[in-house]
Amino acid sequence: MSRGVFITLEGGDGTGKTTQAELLESWLAEQGRAVVRTREPGGTEVGVEVREIVLHHRGDIAPRAEALLYAADRAHHVATLVRPALDRGDVVIQDRYIDSSVAYQGAGRVLDPDAIRSLSEWATDGLKPDLTVLLDLDAASARARLDGARTRFDRLEAEASEFHDRVRGAFLALAEAEPERFLVIYAAEPVDVIAETIRARVVALL
């Protein structure tokens, strides 16, 4: 494989992205593929610091500053981890990427989504995923999942339902605009059914 495969998982909080990333990583490893599983923010040492600021900072962060922090993390993450892995021919499985910024900072924070996208495309030198899996779930159901699993909510998880409704709508609009890149899955389906659907698409991709 001359170039690796870049797979991102997107969706609101509580939709099961981490679970599906873990299952996909295990399955690909069983097929003999070299896999790098990572996330944004937090996939590098710099990312861990950014994650603490954007998700757990106790004070307010201006929306534009928040968007810039995510873009800065993304630039470093792609340059130091993602591109080297793809150059080696690895499969990169990533929890969140540019689409999350367009949805959360663009729609959620009511910033210009085109400006948010352009910022991240510049930060990553135009790197696009080969496949984006969107796990879709209504905000109320996702929150119910979080209520059963969390004792502490981060800054984005704690936002009002209207915020999360805007985020969900933005993700669905992104998927509708690029159907060839997106695989949209209803996240209330059983975990194993979702995993099998993802594997079927990845097989075709590989």
C-alpha cells in the first residue's frame, strides 16, 4: 500500500464513536493491517494540553479563540502523527476531524462554517479523510446515554439541547453534501450491527 487510509468518525457526544473506533481497530489488526487510532483533540502531547483548555477550562473561551485552538491542535496532529502514519501505509482511525469544527464551532457557536472549514483546511494542508463515518442520534437520546455514563460533563457536553440540535443538523448537512465520503449510520442500532456496517464499507475502501 503506497498510501495509508484515513478514516474519521463523527457525530454528537454520546453516539458511540469511541466504541466503534475500538472495534474497527481490533478487526483491522486481525486482518494484518497496521493501525493508528487517535482522536482530536488529544492525539499528541500538545493535543492533550489543548484538550484540557477547550473542554475543561472553567472560565469562558471566546468562540473564535475556541475555533483557533482546535485548528492549532489539528495542524500539529496532522503534521506529526497522521501524515507520517499515512506515508507508512497505515490505516488511521480518528475520533473527530474538520467536520466536528464545522458542526460545533460553525453551527454550535454560530460562527461562519465556511471560514471554520477554510481555517482547518489551511492548518492540515488540505488533508481529507477517505471515509467519514457519521453516527447519528437525536440530542435527547445522546444525552440520556451520557447521563448514564458521566459524572462530569465537559464544556461542549454541558451545552443546552438547542446547541446540540444545531450540531446534529450541521453534521447531517455535511453528509448530504458529500455522500461519497460519508457513511451515515443510525447510532441507536445494536453495536455489532453498526460495526458490521462499518466493516463492509471499509473492506470496499481497502
